[in-house]
Amino acid sequence: MSGCRMLLERLCIVIRWSQFTKCLSLAGKEAKKKAPCPGLGLFYTLLSAFLFSVASLFVKKVQDVHAVEISAFRCVFQMLVIIPCLIYRKTGFIGPKGQRIFLFLRGVLGSTAMILLYYAFQATSLADATVITFSSPVFTSIFACIFLKEKYSLWDALFTVFTITGVILIVRPPFLFGASAVGRGDSYSLHLKGTIAAVTHAVFAALTLVILRKMGKSVDYFLSIWYYVILGLLESIIVLFIIGEWSLPYCGLDRLFLILIGLFGLGGQVFLTKAIQIEKAGPVAIMKTMDVVFAFIFQIIFFNDVPTWWTVGGALCVIASSTGAAVRKWCQGSK
């Protein structure tokens, strides 16, 4: 009997040890799943910036198509991609009950920002329109502090100052630098309309980023883009009906550009949404200023428009702010 008792005790010890090691293994796997890769959100933002910049290049290349119509075509092409993804992921088309109001606001604000951005690209140069929109980090940091209670640190303020300084140096507004420093041959009134559209885009884009951060991972990013696409299409149709600017593009190349605008815009939107879900709104908005660098590169290559020294100085300020944000985030993640 004593031998059987000892055998049972040893067997219990072995079982308990096996259960203990299994729990440790599961805990380790769970910890690995929860531990985010440092800087992954910023990398997604950088990739999103590149894709958006390519889409912006195609917007500038399209001829005789209104900005609102370009937005409508982009929404149609993206919808054809999003619908199968939603069906495959079985997320539905409405979203969680508590998040629908945020999804609706995200869709309306995001689509309006898209239309304003496209109009800015058509009204002024690719580089100037891109840079003006990057007053967005200022609004994003303020809105995130107000609505999300995120900390606004001195580093955030410093990176924001660098970004704004870069924007001012690149745009060179006449009331600061004089009319001769601007060096424009096109209509100033048209440039002013493009500037207003770009600034308004920056405000709406900042609100969109904060809303995405508010929803977090509770909403599938494809569902978030679905609201952006469907509401953007409805908004574009209504605006086109009011202004009477609907017309099919004549050139086959323009039609190809419209398709590519939709595809590259969708890719940029997916990576930006994923970045916002795992990263704070402020650093993402600052890193997204890499759009400026891509815009100047594309402008030199495809439009033969060499930037001035003012532009170079502004670009360096923007690069410094985005690089500083990335390095700071990497250091925080490695602690």
C-alpha cells in the first residue's frame, strides 16, 4: 500500500509540474502577442505616406476631371475591393452599436478632407499643397489632448514647431515674405482657394485621426474604410449634382490614373488606419509629414520643378521633426 501511495504522490507531482510549465508557456505566448513591435505604427505611417504621395501624383496628372469627381471614382474602385474583404472577414457592414456614431463621423470628415485635398492639388502645386496640409499635427495634438486626454509633452511641442517652421518656409506666404518671394505665375486667387482648401483639409484630417484613435481596435480597419468609402461616394454624388461638373474622362491614360488613385489611396488608408490603432495620434501625424519629402521628389522628377533654398530649408525642418519622433518612440519602446 505504501508503494502505491508513493507512486500516486509522484504521479500527482508530475501532473502538477506539467500543468505549471504549460501555464508558463501560455503566459509567455500571451505576453509575446500583447507586446507590440517598437516603431511598427510609425513604419505603417511611413508606408502610408508613400502610397498617398503616389496617389497625389496621379491626381495632379489627371486632366479635365473635377476634384470631386476624382474622389467619387476613387470611392467606387475602393468599394470594389472593400466589399469582398468585409464578406471574407465576416465583420458586417454596420459595425458595433456603440461605435457607429464614430464610424459615421470618421466617414464624413475623412471623405470631406479627401475632396478638399484633391481640390488643393489642382489649385496649386503638388509640393505646396502637400506641405500646407501638414499643419495637421498641430490640430491633431490639440484635439488628442482635448478629446483623448493624451499628454502633450515638450517633445511634441518641439516637433510641432519644427513642422510648422518647415511649412512656412516652403509655402512662403506673401504677407510674411512679400509677393516677389512667392514666385508664382498663376492666379493668386486660385492659389488662395487651394490654400484654404488645404488648411481645412488639415483640420478635418486631424479630427479623423483622433476619431480613429478613439475607436482603437474595437472596430475592424476595413469596416472603418468602408464608412469612409460609402459616405465619400454619397457626398461626392451630391456635390457633383449640385455643381453640375460630372463628365467622363476622355483620355485612356486619365482613366488608368483614376484606377491607380483608388488602389494606392486604399493601400495608404489601410496602413494609416492600422498605424492609428497601435500608435498615438500625435506621433503618427508627425511621422506622416514624410509625405512632404515624397511630394518634392515627385515634383522634381515628373514636373521638372526644382525647389528653392527656402523649400530645402523647410523640407529639412520637416524631416528633422519626423525623424526625431521616430527615434524618440524607438527609445521608449526599448526601455
